[in-house]
Amino acid sequence: MFKDDLINNLHKLYRQDPYINQIFNSAGLDLDNLATNVQDALNQYDFSTMTWGIPILENTLNFKTNSNSPIEDKRSQLQAKWRSNGKSDIYLLQAVANSWKNGDCTVTFVNGKIQVQFTGEYGTPTDLDSLKKALENVKPEHLAIVYSFRYLTIGEVQNMTLAQMEQTPLSKFAF
């Protein structure tokens, strides 16, 4: 990649020289490796692409993710912890809740209780226990949290074919 760029910047008389090509090939490979390493380092600053940076951020935040969790859940846990600094209000709770993958939800305050209503996928979102723990850490202690989950409605089930119903997991149905 970089070798070709380097050679194309030379005068056309030097572009075919084997000695020059060998030098630029070596330099181009080093620049390719450098570009890959820089991109990998930049990926550690994004919660959606973070890999080897997880333990570093855990140390920085003085927070330990669940070691049994998949990497996506660890990223969500860290993102929630990162967002959890600030005034404890409905916006902070919403930001923490938005950190969870497949956990599209709305956070409201109704009748003296915090209500978390999941609006994305049907059933219970993955790693719900970690979400509950993160919300408990940032909410005011005297307020309760009520969780509401989305399940298939009777109208949605009535419109399904038998084949669709057979392929739908039971976790999407309310009992």
C-alpha cells in the first residue's frame, strides 16, 4: 500500500530501479505495520471496538467487569460505568441504560418510581443483571426501579402463521 505511494512520488526514471524498489518495499512494509498498530490503538478508545484496552480502562475506572461475560457485555458494562459520573437525574439513568446492547429502552419517572421500559427486542435483554447493578449504582437510594419488558401481543400472535409461531422462541411470549 505505502510502497506504491512512495514509488509513485519518485521521478519516473527511478521507479523501475530494483535497488530503490527494495528500499521502498522495506519502508512501505514498516509504514503498513505502523498504520495497523495505530488503528488498533485507536480502536481501544471506542467502546464498540475495544479489545485489549478493556483491562486498562477497568483499572482507570477502578471497576471490574464480570469475567464470565462476553466481550460485548464487558464493553457495555464499561460504557455504563464511564457514563455514570455526574448528577443523578433521568438523563444520566437513560445514558447508562443506553449502554446495553439489545437493550433499547426509555427511562421515566412516574409516581415516585424510576421506570425502565424496554422497547427493543422481545423478552429480557442480555446481561440484565449488570444493567440493574449499574442503574442501582447511579440512582438515588430512596427511589425504586420498575422494569417493563416487551413481549408479543395477542394481536401480533394472531397475525402470525403457524410456521412463524413455531420458529419464534418462547422467551418472546409473555406467560
